[in-house]
Amino acid sequence: MSWNPAIDPHCPDAASMDAIETLIVPRARDIGGFEVRRALPSARRQMVGPFIFFDQMGPAEFITEGGIDVRPHPHIGISTVTYLYQGEFEHRDSTGAHQMIYPGEVNLMTAGQGVTHSERTSAETRGTRHSLFGVQTWIALPEEAEDSAPAFEHHSKEALPLLEGEGKEVRLIMGHAWGERAPTRTDSELFYADAVLKAGAMLPLPDDHEDRGIYVVQGEIEVAGQSFAAGQMMVFRPGDKITVRAGGQGARLMLLGGATLNGPRHIWWNFVASSRERIEEAKAAWAAGDWQDGRFRLPPGDDQEFIPLP
């Protein structure tokens, strides 16, 4: 499909720099030769809309027999979203889902009252030199969805709306923006998109969402004459019309946002909830280790090990 002609780039003046409410520069963490940059939550901002975790994974190169082995572990109160630029993951979870994910596709797992999953590099890929680069996010569920049954869905690259033209390609991963809507499940109002901009290309942010943020994955962008480099997240003031321009080498961005939730969330390990009581109940259920009749099951096909409570 073509780029929506109703989207008119608006170039803000210098005064519009006030529209940047928060600038987040995440620190890189090395987890055994694999670098992760966590932009959310940060000391200055817990969420952007319902997005409560935002991790850039890699880029990483694996030469021989290397890969990722995230053993089975639990979640409550969130949806996890995996989107890759390079490489692959093999996903298994306690709903019975078993799904490979490749660049441009999306894996969405809704934990609800409780789910267990693992993520590993496939045996086939381990036998070759390979790379991994992508983003994982957690979306906090509204209170009415926290006790929902766990679920999983996968959408191919071709199923996600692609808007292109004037030096930009924008793939809408979740939610609605720029007159399009992705097929991916949402439990609250939000948008999430992958944008690739050529040098000098301009992209307006959706102005029909309360919270809006941009994470610069590669290259740099300009907002009102100020440059922002890869590894930075900007959160914008609600209601302002914002357009970004790609720098001289182009840029790749993740755009995210949506309606704010009715309050902050409690976070402990992999559990997110609107109350501490919900988290304490989940901790006790995971520690009990009742994989047959308890709240948590281990993923079929990957049930021989698990990550214990920290």
C-alpha cells in the first residue's frame, strides 16, 4: 500500500523542543556476550502509554555453536512483544504455542493471570554463523485484563500494514496510526511501529494518542534542529504536532505510545501488576512448583528446566 497522502509533515520551530517531555539514555548491559539496552522503565519514566519495558537486544554475532537460551520463566499482567531486525528465536509457552520468529514478524504473548515461556536459538541456526538484533517490549495490561487467560499469536511480515513513500517505510506492528490498524491483539489504545527513513526523510508522529515516544535504533534524527543519536528515547508532550527528520545517514526508529493506564504498576522480576498482592500470589505459585495442577505450567517440549525465583 502507498504512504497515506493525508499525512502532511509539519516542521516544528525551535520552541517546539519544549515538546520533549523526557529524554532517556539507557545503559548497556552485557549478559554473557550479548548486549541489552533497557530504555523502560527508567528513573525518569516508568511507562510510555502502556509500554512498561523496552529492551534493545544486540546486535550480536555468534560464530560457532552460540545462541540464546532463555529457560522457561513466568509472567503475569503483561503482553510481551518480540520484533526482530536480524536472526531468529524459537518460542515455546505454556499455552502450547511453538513458533519461530524471523525479521519483520511479531510474536505477541499475553500473560494475563499467568504464563510460562522460553526463548532459544534453534538447533539448526546454532550450526552456522549468525546474528541477533531486535526489540522486546512488555505492555502492561489494564486491570480488567490482568486475570484473563494466557494467549499467544503470531503475525507474518506480510500481514502487518506497510506504509511507504517519500523516503520512508513504516511497518505498523500493533494498534492504530496514520489511518491504518494492525491485526495484532491489543487490550488498550496504543500504537507500535518500525520506521526506516532515508537521509532527510520526514515522519510525523500520530497526534491521536495521549503518550508518544521514539526510540532511535540506528542513525540519528532531528527535532527542531537538535539531533538525537542511536540509543536514545524521546517522550513527547501530549497534543503537540511533532515531525522528525532523518540525519545524513538515514535512521531506523521504533515509535510507541498510547493511552496512559489508570495508575502505575508494581514490578518484581518478571511480574507486573496493579497491586502488590497479585505479585505476592504469583511468587508463591511459582515457588510451589506445581507444574501439573498449579497456576503455572512449563512449556510443552521445554519442560526439563526452569528459572527459579531470584
